[in-house]
Amino acid sequence: MKKLIVIAGPTASGKTSLAVAVAKQLKAPIISADSRQFYKELSIGTAKPTKEEMQGVPHYFVDSHSIHTPLTAGQFEKEALAKVNELFKTNEFIVIVGGSGMFINALIYGTDQLPHDPKIRAFWNDKLEHYGIEYLQEELKKVDLEYFQNSDIQNPVRIIRALEVFEITGTPYSQLRNQKKKTPRFPTDFYVLDHPREVLYERINHRVDLMIENGLIDEVRANKKHQKLQPLNTVGYKEIFEYLDYNISYEKAIELVKQNTRRYAKRQLTWFRKIEDAQWIKPNALDEMTQLICKNV
């Protein structure tokens, strides 16, 4: 039986090493569902796995796109679904790994079929251009507090989509998304890594320190001319841009990267708690977690 093995969790939870270990055990390829690791230009700030960390396991949707052609959840669904169907011709299992719940859901369940209106979307894009993302955030808070509290409100594409749907239907986006229970396209085992909060926050802070040591400032500086592109309006980049623009100190920038990453992790966990069939794993020895997953396939 063909099966997808999803290994999800917040940033810095150890998904990559577990996914590689499971993939090696099952002789499976890996599809990344991390919305930032798609981009060739971004590596350090996205914690993209190195060739050494991949350990020879084929990885798809890592370094697959450019920041100049952002990948939407709908596009990812189409491209990743085609890749899954191709890989299932020669593989019994495929490991899906990532922390981007929207992209994982797009592949597993499909994107929503809610209405679109180019004119309304253009209206909100114009508001973004003239008033900034904070204006959109306040408008979203007024009409859909649940989505505001549980989504990535630093992502203007997602905010505009929610505002667009509300304007068309008069119903909050969060409510419409939750109306229909979805079933997976394929047999799927869904695992979420679940660290105690204080442990996760320590891991996040340590990862940010390592990113700085490994050259995050230089990576952000190299992309400075592209800082208005949507893929760069993300944690770990926007704070460093503020430092490079002399708006905040170096120390403040690092502090904000850590703080905003912790907040992002909290939103990721909120998303995964809505997955009814997810199995939550208390992290322990890598071998033990690998065997736990592989013995259940």
C-alpha cells in the first residue's frame, strides 16, 4: 500500500534529522513542505538542510524555486501532487517534512475551493502598497479575529486572501475553512514533534545564534535589493533588514529574530493541533522515534 509519512512540527523541533532517519529506514524520498526552503537564494535563515544532513536521501522542493517567482499553496499543491504520483511509481513510501501547515494541507487534503475576485485582491494589494502590512492586519482583526490570532499575520498574501474571501462571502475565512471535514488523498500517517515549550524556546534561541555564526547577516545583505519581495518578508530576514537600514541595533535585531521565531512556532503548533488524526511524539532518542514511526507503517 502506498503511503505518505508526514513529519511536522514547529521550527527547530528536529524534523529534518527525523525525516532523514525515517526515509533511510523506509528507503523513501523526501518532499519538503517548508514554504521558505523552496527558494534557492535563502539558506541560512531558513535552516535549509545541507547535503551532509540529507545523507544521500533524495529531497524535492528544496532549492526548487526562486524568490522572484514565489510559490503559492495552490501552485505547490499542483506541483507536489504531480511529484507524489511520479514517485509512487517506484516507491512504497514518501516522507513529507515541514512546518508550513498550509502547504502540507494543500498536498494532503487540497487547497480550498473558496471564491476569488481579482479586483478585490488588487484593491487590498493597493492598500498594502500605500499603508503597509500593519493596516491589513488591523482590517483582518476587525473581520476575522480567529484567523488573525492563528495565522501568519506577517504574510501579506494570506491576509489578503482572508480579506478577499470575507468581502466576497461576508463570512470569516476561518469559519469557511473549517466547515468541511477533509479526508487525505492518500493513506497518510501524520506525526508532530512536541517539545515542552521551554525546551523548544531554548532550541530556537540556539538555532538563531548558530545562524548568526554561520553568516545570516551576510546572506540577508546579499538579498537586500530584493527585500520588498514577498518571500523575504519573513522571520529572520525582515529583522536583519531593519538593522541594515539603521532602524534598530544589531543586538535588537537578534533579539527580535528570536522573539518572532518563538511566536511563529506558537502559531505552527496551533495549526497542527487542528489536525484530528495527528500523532504527537515526545522527542527522545532519534533511533527510538524512527522505530516508532516505521513499525506502524
